[in-house]
Amino acid sequence: MTRHLAGTVCDLHNIEAELELKLIELLGDSLFDRYHRVFDRFVFGYRERGWILSRIYPFEDLLCLPKKRALRHFRQACGLGKVEKSSGQVRAGSGGCNWTGCANTLRTLWTYLNCRIEPQKLKGQSYNAVQLELRKYFVGRAFDADGTKKRAGRLADARNAAVNWCCTKVND
């Protein structure tokens, strides 16, 4: 049974590697050159680029909208659309709204923040100007005045604010 499960894990790894090579090939299309210039500013990886592109391509569909509405639709595509759900009753700590949109894209952006922006030092890498600005913004929201990192919902709010900041920067 252990050999069978180990073989299954190896098969899944090979499939994942093949899919990633196909993704890299697809992302190499000249249609995405404009998108890559923006993604390069944030140093997004191939998987991050693929998830985001799957939600926002073609970007021209957003450009025909007024700027505020386009930003709202872009945020929705990234999993940061806010929809107020209120029955007139206020629940403690609920904030009265929920996030809507693509949960996978939001998780991808959260993982990017968690792995590339939150750590003080990246092994063998340095931050570029956009990443430094994002890190400064995130740290300002994720840490209390005494330097302790916020927890649970307050940390989630800081991450959501940082992802919103990314969306605003991408739209600029």
C-alpha cells in the first residue's frame, strides 16, 4: 500500500510539472507582454501570473468602464469584491460585508504576501522598489505600535488591505 501511495504521489508530481511547463509555454505568448510588464514589477511567479490572468484577461473589457467601476470589477476578479449583506442587525465583529469573487486568486495573492512580502529577508533575494513599498504598507497595517504582529482577523485585514493596494497599483 505504501509503495502504491508513493507511486501516486510521484505521478501527481509529474503531472504537476507537466502542467507547469504548459503554463509557462502559454504565458510566453506575445498577447500577455503588457501583463508581464506589470507582473514583473511585483516579481510574480508563473503560477501567480496564471491565476491572475485567468481572471482578468482580456483587460480591455475593464477599460471601457468608468475608472471607479473598472477598479471595482478588477478587485472582484481578484477575490476582493465587497458585498454588503445586511438585514438591519449588527453582529459584533462581522463588519457587515463579505468578500466575493475568485477565492483561488485571493489565496494566490495572500500566499504571495505571506511568502515574499511578510518575511524580513528573502533568501538570496532583495526587494525591488514596488515590493519595498508594498512591504512598508503591509508592515504599517500588520504590526502594532509596540512592534508585535497582529493576529487572526486583524492580520487578515492587513493582508486584505495589502492585496487591495496591489490591485490599485496594477490599475495605475
